[in-house]
Amino acid sequence: MKQHVLLLFIFLLYNIAVHAQNYRAIHQKAVVVDTHNDVLSSATMHGLNIENDLTGKAHSDIARFKKGGVDVQVFSVFCDDTFGKDTAFQFANLEIDSLYAIVKRNPAKMMMVTSPADLQKAVRQKKLGCMIGVEGGHMIEDRLDYLDSLYKRGARYLTLTWNNSTSWASSAKDETSNKGADTEMPRGEIKRKGLTDFGRQVVKRMNAMGMMIDLSHVGEQTFYDVIKLTTKPVLLSHSSVYAICPVFRNLKDEQIKAVAKNGGVIQVNFYSGFLDSNYQERRKEIFERHRAERDSLKQLNWQPYAIAEWLGKKYAAEMETIRPPLSLLIDHIDYIVKLVGVDYVGLGADMDGIESLPQELSGVQDYPKVTKALVDRGYNEKDILKVLGGNFIRVFKANSNTALTSQ
């Protein structure tokens, strides 16, 4: 009897060891791509340096990208709607300058990526491939020459809107009511839904340049206007599933199907509030307990997202109690896979732009846990390689204009 128990114990240990080795091997083999990280605007522009260990201060730093096996990171260039004419484009360029400076100081660890060939080179040389995505069409200030300039500086996607609409495209925030959303974020005023004539010019220009059109944050009418017009596969750099978590930023089934038909890719957002339908109400209860501080920050004209991040960090122990399980993130990936197939989903964590991640994830160093969760869910190696980066690379290649990129 004792011998049987011992053999069973050895068998279980063997299976655990093989399983662990399996997911680690897959993670190491994969080209791991994250399409949205806000560390430039949330940390770098506030004096923090990702060349240092920022554990406890930010989700990301150079050493932890390496530890997490991240091969390619798209750094979000972001400023909110308090930036406008004569300020938004300038600030975007300051963020781009900061990324170039960091890469220049760390040539053995990082390199800029503006083409699929660059991406392959970065992976081959085991350097972090650094890409630029501009989050918010207001940063082109209604000028096509500014769009051209951002592309020439290395930006390879433009999110057509942030939560604020532009004069030429309406956002999801402004197209919808606040039901199911963060009620602290006021609705904007829009004259019309969807793209204007200038908005259509932007889409056509991006197609011609080889700049990916990012439809995260945009309203449904804008989404369908673009889908009808674009000649290239679209990107959703950090969006999740509405059917699981019905908030304004997530995608409804018909939108998911439209992305698949277009050949695009949905990079699932890791934010607890976009994964768990109960999170916002629980967060609201925590913030209500600290109303005095919240109201003080409002008086200082802090933006709601900045207040949420500050309170989230200060009251981390309370926030810890409402984090959803990692399995819920995999549920969102699963949902897309079951609805349209495994070729149309990837990862766009939104780290350093959010106050809460699922349990087991505390920063970019924890990406192997996502791979393990996919293995646990029954995904095979081929499909995991697609989710971790292969699907994004396909869309990047389909958009790439080698004639322009090589200039």
C-alpha cells in the first residue's frame, strides 16, 4: 500500500514538473508582444526611470520586461483631453523623445522597432523591441501633416480617440450613456457619431502609410465607419469582451465578428474593471470610504483616471480584496476564440495605465503566468504562440508599407 502511495506521489510530482517545463518552454519559444503599456505617461514623464527597479512604483521596468519574457512592447504615447491645440502634439513628441533617449542609453537591451524586419531583428538579438502607439487622435490636432510626422518618428498605430471624441471621430465614452461605466467620468458633447470627411481622410492616409488603425476607445458608429472604409486589418490594442463585462470600452459580439472578418486582432485588456462586471461597484464602495481625499483631488482638477490610480496605490490592501481571478482574463480570451477563432486575439495589458490587475499579476514580470493559465485551460502550443504575439505580428505585417518604412 505504501509503495502504491509513493508511486502515485512520484507520478504527480513528475506531471507537475513536466507541466511547468511545458509552459515555460512555450513562453520562451513565443514572440511575446504586449500592444499597450502606459509607463511613459504615468511614470517616465513624472520623473521615474524604467532603467531602475520600479517594483511597487510601476508595473514596468527594463529588468522586469526581461524577466517576464516580453519580446516586443508597444509603448503608449498618451495625454488626456486637457491637452489640445498647440499642446497635444508637442507633448506626444516629448514622450517619444523620452523613449528614444532610454533606448539610446541601453543599446544592448533595447532597440526601436518600426517594421516587421526590425521586430525579427530585436527577437534574434534578444533585445526588447520598442514600438510606439499614439493613444488619442486629438494629438494630431486635426492636421494630416502631424499624423505624417508621428509616423516618421516611429508611431505604428494611432488610437483614433481616447475617451474624448475628436472633431472627426466619436469615442465610445461619448457615444454611450454612463450606464455600466465609471460614473465619475463625465460624458462629452458630440455633434455627430462616427467619422467626418476629415476622419475618413485620416483612415485612408493611415492605410496608405502603413500605420495600424487602433479602434480601442472608439464609439460603435466610428468602429463600423472604419470597418467599412479600411483596406487593411485593424487593431484593438487594449479592449475586452462586452458579453462578460458590459462596459462602454468593451466589444460586443458583432464587433468581434467584424474584426475577424476584417482580419484584424483584439488585444485583450487586463484591467479589472474591463474583466469583472462587479469590479466597478466594489471599487466605488472603497473610494466612497475615502471621499474626503477623492474630493480634495477633484478640487485640484485631477482627472478621474488619475484619482483612481492614486487612490488605488494608497489603499492597495483594500483594492487587493476586489481583484478578479486570473482565470477571468482567460475567459475573455476564450470567449473570442470560441466566437471567431484563435487567429483574432492577443494581449494588450494596459499596464501602468490602470489601478488594478487580476490576481497573480503585479507587473510585466508575470507574463509567464498568462502562458501557464492558457496551458491549464487546454490551449496547445501553436495556438498559444498566436495569442502571445503571432496574431499581432500578422496584422503588423499586413499593414506595413515597406517602401515608406525603409526611408
